[in-house]
Amino acid sequence: MSDVAIAAPSTRLQNFLDRADFRGFPWKTATILYTISWGWLFIVGDSLWADDWTMYADFGIFPWRDLGFAPWASVSVRVAQVVGLSSFRGIVFVCFFASAILLFGISSKFWMINRLQRSQLVLLFLLLPFNTARVALFSFMYAISYLLFFTAWYLLLRGGKHLYYICLILFFLSFQMHSLLALHLIPVLHLLLISNIKHLRHLFLVLRAKFFLVVLPIVYWISRSILWPEKIQYHNVSLSRAISTLPFVVAVLLVCGGLGILYKKTKVTTQKNILILLAGSIALAMGMLAYVIYGFFPINRFIFVQYFQTLLGRSDWYSRHQSLQPLGVALLIVGIVPILPKFLTKFTSQMQVLILAVCVVFNIGFGFEYVTDYSKQREVISELREEIESKSVKNYQFVDQTILLNARGRTYRERDWKGLIWLAHGVEAAKSSRIATTCEPSKDVRLVLIQGPETHWQALKNWVRDRDMGFKVTVDDTPGACKPEMVTAERVSGAIPILFYFTGAKN
């Protein structure tokens, strides 16, 4: 009988953690801070946002195939319909946390990172305030792709022929999130580095043995072009777009080259941190590359403005374009802190705590925005339900005087207003309705006037005092009820970060 078989349960658990390279994962800290940061997903558990109305509701069909998504991407809709919206968000919540656990196991093969830095890496990976768009159902595709990708990377480092083929399948399936095609370079480079290549012939032999792994993104792209090509231009990459990214690629190469030179000129004690910075720079760049090619991030000095506005500003649903940033940014922070000037090194632990605290504050703040927005939606639905559904009312005029309280400065599209009508009066009422957000002369029109607090700070105070955010929705079927002066002229600025929301800033 083996020692493992007769060992106590706690011993078997420790043996498993050792074999899996999970020993030392900061379970308590990670669980508590991650739940504080992203637990608000469960507060809005049964909510619908953005493309959810066409994915989940009965009055629309999301064009998965037309946009060039893999056939298995649409499984998210079926999962949501089977398990329910709240359970659906629970899966998303778990997927991102599980990806961090796998990253901790992967980082055991980062020879330049010690165990303490591995813990810091995964905490940052979990808590950096990227991709608040995960509240929407389409984030399920990102969450599953994330988990598949990190599972494949983790298994790739475990070795074994059978695991290698499983890795190929998992990587291929993860590419339904197309930006992972570029990030795939990171596990490939990682595998080459730990292969202890000593000469060019050895490199050739390793590449030949892992040929399918190296060309897998190309195989996926060819398969996509043949088997599920896009009919609506969405992820199409033209030659001109690819060429336009050359300045970005050159800038990345210059940064990496500079770090390489710095590596040779620094002390041995600092070289490991330079390597961490190099790895972080490559990971950050590969996480951005797809969005640079697609034109979301401009290839000029405004790329930094766009980056931080997407991260911290009123960026609508575009925070999803930074889904792959946590790995690179976390590596950069882990690499930078130890090489700060000497007078700051004595505050290293305090700075690490401060960074995590700031991340948690932003996550809570962004979460409160969605909770506030959801409160407004429920108030609209409630007031619409109070009104008798009338077949003669097909024109709706939604006048929202609280646009500054829209989560992350998002815009309510026609599908959002129709979705609220669907939840209030059913699918037929939603399908037949015509939506306007301005005062237009029309018979049989229903005005829906939305009023409420001017800032998130005021909404928070209302909620603490009265357990109510303070939204007031008026539904009026009287002809001419909508007046031009009702329509707010305010527009949401994209550059204002969340901290200003809670100091009372309006724009």
C-alpha cells in the first residue's frame, strides 16, 4: 500500500498541492478580496445588458455565425437558459478565479519569480480593474476562453504526449476569443525557455516536435475562413490593417531591446526583475495587439489616453477590449516594485498593499455603477407594468435625465429600451414598439420620463438613508406630454475616472 493511500486527508491534500504546484496559493486573501471586488455580479445576477437582449431575449437573435464566431461560441446562450442568469454569472465568477489558480501553477515555471512574487502576481491578476463588461452575458465566452487557455498552458508545462494533444484541443477551443491568437505566443515562448535550448539545432528540434502548437493560431484562422467565415465585417484583418500596426510592433521591439540591454548591464540581483519586466511587456503587447490591428487603440501618442480612459473612464462596454491585460500589467508591477529607488524599498510591503487596496476600491466603485444602473432599469420596468398594456401604443419616447448614472458611461441603445418593454409587457409588445429618445410629435405615443439623483454619490447617500437610489419614472400617454426642454443636453465625458463620480462631479 502506498504512503499516499494511508495518509491523512490533510496530508493527501498537501501532496496534491505540491504535485500540482498550487502550494502557497493565497487562498484566503484571494478569495476575500476577489469576492469583495467582484461579488457585486451576484447583486445584479438576473440582469440583462448590451447584447444580452438579442442573445437571451425572445425578440432577437444574436448573429454568431455572421460575425465569424466559432460554432461553439453560441453555447453560452443555451447555458444561460438552462442554469438561469444568476448561476450563469456564478460560472463567470468561478472561471476567472480558476484561471488565477492555474496561473499560479504556471508561474512555478517562471524561474525568475519567487513564491512571494507568485502570490502577488495572482492577486494582481485577479484584482486589477480590467473588463467590468464581464457583467454582460457575452462575457461568458471570454470567461470560458480564459479558463480553456490557462488550462491548456498549465497542462502544456506538465509534459506528456497525451496532455500535449489535449492542450492543442483546449487552445483551439479558446480561440473563440480571437485576441487569444496573439497571446498564444506567450505559452509558446515559455515552453521554449524552459526547454533549456543551447544551440540552433536544438531549437529546430523543439520547434519540429511542437510544430502543431506553434502553427495552431494559423490553423484556427484558416479553419475560420473556410468553415465559419464572417458575413458581417467584424474581425476581418486586412493587409492594410496589419501593415498599419508596424509602428506598434517596432515600439514593442525597442522596449524589449532596451530591457535586454539593461539586463546585461545590471547586477545579478536585479536581472531577474528585468526579466519579469520583459515578460510583462511582451504579455501586455500581445494582449493589445488584436485591438491595435482592429483599430480600437490608435497607433499614435493617444494610445495611452485611450488605454487609461478604457481602464478607468466612462468607456461604455469597451473595457472588454482589455480582457487580456491583467497578466502583462501584473508582471510589470511585480517586476517594478523591487527595483524602485532605495528610499522607497522600505515601503515595499505598504505599496503592495496600497496597490491591491486601490484595485479593490475601483472594482467596488465600478460595481456600484452597475448596481445603480440596474436599479434604474427595475424602476422603469415597474412603472411600465403599472400601465395597462395598450395595443394602440407602439411609439415610446424614453427621456432619460440620469444618463450620468449609466454604468461606465454606457449608452442605452434601442435594444435596451425594447428589452425593458419586453420584461414589462412581453415579447410582442417589444417587437412592435418603436423607440425614440427625443420629443417627436406622434399620436398614440407613450412618454417614459426618467429622473433621479445627479451623481453616484447622491445615489449612494439615498440608498444608505432610504434603501432606495432615488429614481423616479413617469409614464404618460397624453399627446404632447414630451417637451423638448425635458431632454437633457448633458453628454457623458469619457475621460472622467470613477473617483470623480463619488466626489460629486457631473461631467
